[in-house]
Amino acid sequence: MSLKIFLTDSAYTLSRQIIGAALSLLTSIFLARLLGAEGIGIYNLVTLLPVMAYSFLNLGAADGIVYAVGKNRNTQKDQASSITWLALVLGVIGFLVSALVVATTSNRLFPGIPQQLLYLITFIIPIYFLVFFYKSFFQGLQDFIAFNLIPIIIASSNLILLVALVFPIERKAFFAIIAWMMSYTIILFIIPYFSTSVRWSDYFKPRQDKAFIRRIFGFGIRAHPGNLATFLSDRMDRYLLNFFLSPSEVGIYIIAVGLAEKLWMLSTAVGVVLFPRIAESGEHESIRRKLTVTVARTVLWATMLMGILLALFSRPIIRVLYGESFMRAAGAILVLLPGVVLFSVSRTISSDISGRGRPEINSILAIVMVVFNLTLNMIFIPRQGMLGAALAATLTYSVSAIVKLIIITKMARISILEIIMLKRSDISRIVTLVKDLLRARSRS
């Protein structure tokens, strides 16, 4: 695979992510204006419950599906049915466990959050598993059109339903959560039409590909501890802010995190393309090295440029889009930005490491980082509140990036300078990426 094809696929994925990010931004603005800081904090904590159930109980199957499908794309029908039944089994377990947690510990784990909202959101968990396992299936097939359409349809249907259901009525937080659940239900019925080689009935055949499932978990179990630790590291600050302070503090912090993490669109786009391509490249180390070094360097400098722009304009952006009541988010953004920029290169390196079939390296580092992050949050949040959570996050992101840079230099036998020092040829690649992005958007 040529670098040009890689850049084109990345640009195509990035174009879809920009559309998704725009829809996500519109949704957050609508919710912030409608629900206020406390309401949007409650909404985010409630909708985080199915994400938490998925992160704990998918057992690394999502990454395993990408890897297993990438290794063998000749039995798609059997793979599709295996993925369906695997998702249903794990999803039902997730529903039962989550309902039990809500019944027994919701007052302690979710102070200030209405219990009926937590019960309500548990019903979407099996559907959530199905949607994200199918999304991994398309990523493994390198069908990036289907892969990228899924979040766009979810985001657009959620926004439309929010306007239709929430705006004219009372109990706005309740119906906002209903809209979120309906958006995942809608996409589930659309997904089977994305593939011409796999029909509706193929997804529900009773026959299972046992070798395929073994390969999923053979890879996934090694990736799962790292994925879970990464989830906890990224999300525990919201729970701790709510535990020590209030849902309104979470609501303001969510706005800061949402804007700062938009800078990861580029690293996410190239990571989506890089992971299956590295897995597919087999023993061709020169291909792996060239891809990873070039992509990581380009991502780092492009993200840094976007970070500088966000730092300069964060205050007017928040004032215009969200209002004065959310202005404290600007300070958190400035604290988050150094770590977010550095972590963009870490995400690219993680895709390379996983594509080499060594996800346990990411897992071990992620577990260490979650302990580090938890310690920092426990120290900083009670003293500095939202800014303390942002400081803990940026320090964790930065340390993780530095460690992964050291790891990849050993694995790929390259120097750190090759990854971080911008070259003249990178400028032309960024220009090519932008041109491909514009062409991809015009085609869409």
C-alpha cells in the first residue's frame, strides 16, 4: 500500500470525522443552552453508564474483531453472524450487571443523579454492543465508508431527535436521554444495508466461526486491560468531579474536554486506517516504519498548530457558542492543551503497536497510567476543582506520550528525532492531505 493511498483513506476518514465533530458540537451547544451546566452534567454522567459497561465487559473483542477480520476477510458472512451473537451475549451480561449496580450502589457511585434515568439507560446496552462490534467489523474490512457513516448517522439522528423531543416539552433531561438511546437503535437497523456481500439474514445465522472467535479473544484479551485502563483514565475525572463537587462542575468541564479533544480528529482518523494496515503488512518492517514515522510526525505538528489556534480563540468560542455561564471552561482548555497535543502522537504509536500484534504493551502502560491519573485526580480535584482535573489529565497524557515514544524507538529501531522533527516533505504531505480532504468532502 502506497503512502498516497494511506493519506487518501485518512483524509476520507477525517472528512467524516469533521462532519461528526460538527454535529457533536451543535448537539453540545443545544444541550448546554437548553439544560444548563447542571443538566448537561447529569446527561453526560447518565449516558456514560452504557459506555462504562461496554468498556468493562467487551473483553477486548472490538479490537480483536479488527485484528481477526484484517487477517482473514474471506469468510465475511460467518464472521458477521459470529459478531452478532458475541455482541448479544456480552450486551445482555452488561445490561444485567449495570442494572444490579444501579440498584445497589447508585447513590454512592452517582450522587445527585436520578436513579430512574440510570435504570432507563441500561436498556440500550445490548444495542450499544452490537453497534460498536459492527463498527469494528467494517474497520477490519477497511470499509471506511461504512465505518465513518455509523457515527455520522448516530450524531445527526440524535440532534434531530433532540430538537423534536426535547425543545417543546418539560422533563428535558429525560427526553434528551431518550433521544440518545433512539439514535443508537436507528443505526442498528441501517447497518446491515452497508455491505453488499453480507445480507440481513447473514447477521443472524446460528452458525458460528469458532476459529474466528478464538482469534478475536486471543488478541482482544491482551488488549482489554489497556483499553479499560485508558477508559478509566479518560473518564474517571468526571465521576470524581461529581463525587467531590457537583454535576454542574462536570457540565462545565465536559465542554472544555469536548473542545480540546476535537484536536484528536486527525490522530483518530489515521489510527483507524493505520491499525488494520499495520496488521496486514505482516513482516514488512520497512513499510511499518515508514508509515508510523511519517504519520506520527505529521499528526504531531498538525495537532500542535490546531492547538495554538484553539488556545488563542477558546474564550470567544465559548462565550459565543455556550454563554457566559460556561466561561470557566476556557481555563481548563488551556491546561488540557499541552497534554492533548502530545497525546496525539501517542495514539498513532498505539495503533502501530497493536497492529504488530503486541497490544499487551499498550495494556501494561495504560494500567500504570490509570493509577498515575487516579492519584493525581485525588490530589488535585479537592484542592483545585475542574482545573485540577485538567492538570491531572494533561500530565497523564504527556507522560504516556513520552513513554510510548521511547518504546517505539526500541521496537522499530528509529530515533525520537525522526518522529518529532518536522521535515520539508511533511509540508507537502499535509498539503496533499488537505487537498484529499477537500475532495473527499466534495464527494460526500
